[in-house]
Amino acid sequence: MPITGNWIFTASMDVDPDKEKIFNEVYDTEHVLHLRKVPGVVAVTRFKLDTLRVTMGGETKAVDSTGVPRYACIVELESPDVLTSPAFAQAVDAGRWPAEVRPFTRNRKHTLYRVMK
């Protein structure tokens, strides 16, 4: 799927193993839906880290992913101002996320990229 937003916000994290089931359930059935309703959010897509093997310069090697968060979410935005809007603030604290999921996440990383078109 092509990127259609002008900005990319990423949120990546690990979750305690015993909370992984509720993490995925709440993320898929609530959190993503709340984020998609925010004005200025173009798309929301989740990812899970996988083993990376790549051939470069004639050599195939496994890439070490130690320390890289296991889960990531990419949110395509019309503007970076979306991230400081009241609607975004409300969405990230809606539902079961703040009480039942967020406390069990760690190694959180957030980034913002401007799409180069």
C-alpha cells in the first residue's frame, strides 16, 4: 500500500510476555480504531519484528535486532500538528489502553518523519 500521508509517526515498543495477548487484542480492536478517527490521521498500520536476512555486497547475513522493539505502529499524518491536537490526546488515552496495556509496555520509541515526495 503506498504512503499517502505527508508525515509518518512511529510508535514502537515491547510488551511483557504475559500481557501480549491483551496487548494485541486492545491494539487491534480499540487503539487503532480510536487513532483512525482523529482528524488528520490518514492511515494506521501495525507491524511485528521478524528475522532479517539480507544480501548486500555479495554477502548474505542475519541482521542483529537486539534492542529493537518487537512491535511497531506507523501512523500516516497530514501534519505533525495532529500529534498535539486534543483529538489525538483523547484517542491515545481512550478505552483500555492506558490502564490495561500501557503500564506493561517498555522500550518505547517514538519518531516523526517527513515524507519526501
